[in-house]
Amino acid sequence: MTPGSTPAACAALLRRDLTLVWRRRGDAFNPLLFALIVVALFPLALGPEPEQLRRIAAGIVFVALLLAGLLALDTLFRSDYEDGSLEQLVLSPHPLSLLLACKIGVHWLTTALPLIVLAPLLGELLHLPGEVRGVLVVALLLATPLLSLIGAVCVALTVGMHRSGMLLALLVLPLYVPILIFGAGACNAAQAGLPSLAPLLWLAAALVLALVLAPLACAAALRISIS
């Protein structure tokens, strides 16, 4: 790669973000612990009956991972905004949407992917049938990048505001509801012995659309927020 080229800039940004995550690797365990605690609280509240937990296991796992991802969402651009590097990205001659897509990818890789790896264990704790866990993992692989892309646009809109956590939650949660419905619906359909492909295809279609549009919307929102 030629120094100063867009691929070189993206590679340098990926290395920088991954290095920063490694230096703060203790923070990466917070979403995992949060999701584990949320899942552990449901049997205490609803009772330990396996049949009751099995019926709602997929929804519980999706809600736990959604809330855990929301916990780490505010940090997506916050440190870059505070140290001024976000302004440098905006002023960079390289496409801002592509640079932001790299940052969103790192965020998904370091926050959502460990949660997906943890999901079968969470399903086991809730007595989720083994044949449904594969559908759960596929649904999460489609849903979590979509959550990160949509959340990044909302973060970009609020990054310049102080104490924007509550506003961010109010913006993001209504947009997350359809993803939650389709993801948990695919798992519930598989658990009931019904075809689960249709909800997964809807998630895949939404993900393809978000991969194209979300970085562009995120770039526009950032230019507005820091101008």
C-alpha cells in the first residue's frame, strides 16, 4: 500500500483502534459481565422451571446482548472527540464514511463478537434447545453488525453533547426493536419447528442496506455535530 493512500489510512486507523482497545482490555469484559448478570437474573425472578425458561430463552439472550452492546455504544467516538482525533478524521482527504466504517468494524469486533461467542453458553443456562442455538448464533451474526451501524449514526448525532447517555438510549432503542423482533422471532420459529429463514433474510437485507447507508449517514451526522 502506498503511504498516504486510502487503504493505508484505513489500515493505520484499524491498528490504532485495536491498540487502544488492547490497552483498555479490562473495559472489554464489562459488556460480557453485564450480559451474564442480566441472563442470571431472569431465573431468579421467574423461577428455575426449565420449560418456562426454554420458551423465552432466545428473547432473554437477545435483550441481554442488546443492552450490553448499548452499554459500550457511547464509547464509540467519545475518546476520539475528546482528544481531537475525530476532527482530524473529518478534515482528512480520505473518504470519511470509509474511515468511520473501519471504526465501526473494530467496535463490533471487540464488543459484539465476544458476546456472540458467549451466546451459546447463555442459551445453555436458560435451557435453550441445542438445535436452536445455531439459529441464535446466525441471527446474532446478522443482527449485531446492524445494531452497531444504526447505533453509530445515533452516537454521531450526540457526540458533541455532554451527558448524552439518556438521549442516546432514547434514540437507539426504538430503532433496535425491529431487529430484536426478527432475531428473536427466527429463534422462536426454529424452536416451534417452523421455518426460520424468512426473519434471517429480512435481517440480512437490512444489514446490506445499513452497510451502504449507515457510514454515509454517520459521516454527515459527525460533520453536523462537530461543526
